[in-house]
Amino acid sequence: MKLKLEHILISLLGIILLIIGINIAFVTIKYKNTADLALQHIKENEVQTDLSKYSDTGISAHDFLEKITVGYNIGNSLDSCPDTGRNDGKRKTDYYETFWGNPVISEKYIDSVYSAGFNAVRIPVTWYYNTYVENGKLVIQQEWLKRVKEVVDYAYKNEMYIILDSHHDAPIIRADMDNIDEVSGNLSELWTQIAEYFKDYDEHLAFEAFNEINTKHDNWQYNEGSVNATNILNQVFVDTVRKTGGNNSTRILLCDTYLNEATDEVLEGFIIPTDTVPNKLALSVHSYAASYNQDIVTQFKKLQSYSKKIKTPVVITEFGTTNTFVPIEYRSKHASNYIACANEYDIKCFWWDDGGNFKLIERESGVIIKQDIIDALMNPRLFVTKKTSTNRFNTMDSFNYGIISPEDGTIAEFSKGALTFNHGGQGYPVVPRYGYNIVLNTSGSGDGLALSGIAFYDVHMNFIEYKEIKAASTYDVTPPLEASYMRICFYNPWGARSNAEYMSYFQSNALSLEITEYIKE
């Protein structure tokens, strides 16, 4: 009986191994067929670029980044998302490139970016709207590939370093474990074609897997499944590019964290992909930190420490400010301080330019419009305030669920669900002639919250005045001379938040309010 049972178990084991082998073979065939179809379309009418003066010297990802001074994003152009859907072949590429209001990217504009001192560009590209499905496979429109190549070549002629990514491709690429096979197939089909098209470009060109990859519901909230899906997709990206051969066998590749965030929980869940070659991967995160003084050091220390832990360089592929994000008089100090601190901790950064509020250079004319910020980026120095203290508030005990009335300074109910800082029932004590930098720190599910106003009161809590803040995450203020206390209000302008939701933000470290007191210069 025992012998018979052993035979049965051996037979079952053989059947299981056979099924696993069939599945692996199926996946291999699926990706091979995808690659073959991609190559067939790419070879048709391919435009050649003279690459004879370039050669791949086999630099590491760290060496690639070390060659960069400051990088520049050409945002909201090739990554525009038309509400008219996919190109049916009847629309020209400029329809998609200009849909968000920016002009087509010109060689003159790229030359201006280079002349301003930026020796690297990140070119965000949305591919989905210029793809179609043939025989069940995803295919990129040839005209779109050619147009992206033209822009890459503008930068290439200046010997700039270039990062090319997949941006806003949420309809086909998302952090979704429920459909991970489908999404992995989409990503593989997409990057097979991109990598093949640019395979002869040398070390000046790097690829980035995706951008701020979100859940299928776009809820911008942390969850373990989405982090796991992001890890799987990063591995698919690396494997796909390497399989195309040529210079892609050793090309620098940037992988991304979930949402491109650098919160503790996201970094803890990130797994660096395995690679066929050593030291060719970097990690891309975004950080729009608003601090313009020494408080920003903590962020860079953490990123440097994490970089050493995973033995992979970290690059901040998006940062920047607007006039509402950082007070206008501090924007150049923020830029200078940010890059100086980043350099100190060996982290490279790319300014985000959307052609709108983040814009430093006019797209059409190539004229610099924010010379003070560019000067600060190119000649950075640490900016240190004479602060007396920084206080951080991250529990519901210091807040009331309600909004400040601009008329009388009282705290009232509000349909969108605001929070008002009211520590001790009075707010924050202030000192005449001191400055106060207020920073609302949010991440994950807390994203979207913004400062909306500050009210000042005298020593007897009589209302003095109210200052409106237009959806900023940081604000610098000098209180009225007669003021003794201030209350600070914030909410999400784009959606209501309940008292319970605010409590959950505090509990998950997705929300805190920092107030730095300093002696004005």
C-alpha cells in the first residue's frame, strides 16, 4: 500500500511540473511573438541618425548621473493626454503634442535650455494615445516614434544627457495586481518597440520605466498590492529592454517607486530589479519639498542612506516651485538651497517645467523668464535661516474639524471638511517681528490638502485679521505687531474629507504641520 501511494505521489508531481513547464513556455512564446511584431513595424520607414561620433564607454548609472549638472523636464508636451482618445491615424502628431496648450518642441527651445546651463533633459512621453492594436498586440504609430526621435535628436546634437520615459500611460500601465499579466504584456510590448527604435543611441540616452504609476482607480493611496505590482513591472521593464540587444544590453535604466514617492513605507516596499549587467540601474523619485532652509537636509540624508542600502543611485526626476507653492520672494532661495543640498548628498535633480506656473524658459521664443531661479540652480548655495525653533504637529489633538471664518476668526463648519490648527484652544503663539514658515507635509492618501488661510488674534484672543492662502503647501508670514496667536486652516479643494479620514492621515504619517520660527534678516 505504501509503495502504491508513493507511485501516485510521483505521478502527481510529474503532472504538476508538466503544467508549470507549459505555462513558462506559453509566457516565453507570448513575449517572443510580441517582440517579433514590434520589430516588424519598427523597421518600416525608420529614420536614421548619424551616431558615428558617439560610442558607449560602458559608464555606470552613478557615472551617468555624475555628468549631469541640473536636469530639465520638457513637461506637458509629448505627454499631453487628449480627451478625444487614441489617434485613428487621421490626426497629425502636433495635435497630441500641443493639446495642453504648449507649442511644439523646437530645436531652438532645446538649444535655449542647454545654453541656460542644463546639460540634461527628461522627455516625458505619453505613448498610449498613439498606439493601436493589431492581432491582439499593442503597436506604436510610426509617426509618433519619429516625432519623439526628432526631439531626442535636438538634445543629442548638444551632447546632452536624456531620459526618455512612459508618462501618463495609465490606460494600459497601472499598479494593479488583479491584472498584472495584462499590464506586464502592455509594458513589454510598448518598451520592446521604444527600445528597438533607439537601440543604436549611446550612453547619453537613458530609459525610465514609467511615471507616478497609480492604482487602476487613481486614488493616490498606499497599498501593498500596488507596491508589489510596481516591483513586478520594473522587472519586466528591465528584462524587456535588455532583450532588444545592441546598446540596450548595457543602457542606463531608471526604475520607479510606486507613485514615485519617497515615503518610508514606499521605500521599504521597493525591490531593485535583477539585471544582466551590474551598476546600470538607478531609482527615480519625485520630491516637491517646499523648504527653502536647512530643514530640507533630512530628506536628502534619507535618500542618500537609502541609496547606499540598495547599492543603487537615486535621482529626483521632478522637483520645482510655483508662486503659490513657495512665496515668490523665496523661490530663488529655494532653488539654490535645494540643489546645494542635493549636491552635498550626491543626488541629481531635474526641474519640472510644465510650460505654465513652473516655467523658467518660454517654449516658443526660447527666452529666459526666470533668470534669478536659473542662476540659483546653476550657482547653488545652502540657505540657512536664523531659526529659533521648528515644531511639528501630527495628531488630531492640535486641530479642530472646521474652517476659519475670514470675517470674525471663529471656527465654523465647512462642506469640504477643513482642519484648523488650534493647539491649546488658542493656536500657535507668535512673537512680534519674527517670521514664521508654515509647511503642510502630505504624502500618499494625504496628498491634495492645501493651506487656505491664517487668522491672527491678540493676547485676549480678539480677532485681528485674516490672510487668505491660495492652495499652497507652504507659506511664509510675519504676524501683525499686536498679534499673540495664529490659527492655520487647510483642506482639499478638489474633494471633501471627513474627520475620520484626517485622523487616518495622521495615523499613517501622511499628514503633519510644521511651523518654523526665525529671526528675520
